[in-house]
Amino acid sequence: MEDLEAKVLSAVLEDKQIHVLLQANPNSLFRTHGDVWEFIRGYYENNMSLPPSSLVVEKFRDFEPVKEVGLGDAAFIQSSSMRPSGPFQ
């Protein structure tokens, strides 16, 4: 199974549309790649653009971008992971 966090971050980097993730207030969602998310967000805030994937990989050796993933996948992941579960939906 592919790493869900890496898939979401890869989709954001690929499509250059960080607003999809920022709308979800994802700071507490990233458990294994929180440092990668903080770097991407900080880079965006300072440069008003997203870092190239190669820079993220260079800085974080444990991050492997998922190939062939895009915004549609990120939006789906975001909506399904943010949805409450259980009997009180």
C-alpha cells in the first residue's frame, strides 16, 4: 500500500495547487511527513510558489513522491479523510 501522506503531498507538488490542502487545515494530519509538509508550506509562504519535487526529495531523503497522482486524487483523499466516521455522521 502506498503511503497516503506521500500521495497527498505528491499531488500538491504535481498540480501546484496548495490551496486544496490549506483549506483542510492539515497541520495535525501529517504524522510521518509533518516535516515535509512544514517545509512545503513555509516555502510557499516565502516564495508564493511551491518547491520543485527534486528539492523536497533532496532535503527529505525519506520522502518518495508518488508518480501519476494529481489534484483529483488529492481532493478525493482530502474529502474522504476529513469526513467524520461512525454513527453520528
